[in-house]
Amino acid sequence: MRLTENFVKPSSYTLYFDNFFASIDLLKSLGEEGFGATGTIRENRINHEYPLEESMRKKESGLSDCILPEL
């Protein structure tokens, strides 16, 4: 979050993260500040707040899903 302190108009930026840095909490915090943010989140970092559906586990590698948390 410290890296975003000097942005003047957060709503004009979208930040992208790989799965090493992304987490639900980070994406929520950035959204609350007005930033757009996208990231791949590892299953062990979702704290079962957004559990993977069994149907998603059975699909081939490379597929994705989108969750838009309420702010």
C-alpha cells in the first residue's frame, strides 16, 4: 500500500499482480482507495472466503474465474 501513496487520482489506475503478491485483503484495500486491481490468487491465500467450486477443480489448467467482492 505504501507504493500507492503518491498517486494523485487512484481511479485512473489499474494495478496488476502475480500470485506471489496478490491477496483478497490487498485487492479489497486497493478498491477502497479507488484503485482498480487485478491479480491471480493462490488457493491457500483465500481463507475459504471464496472457496473454489468442485467444478472449477476439474477443469483443465489455464482456465479462470472472476469474483467481484462487495466493497
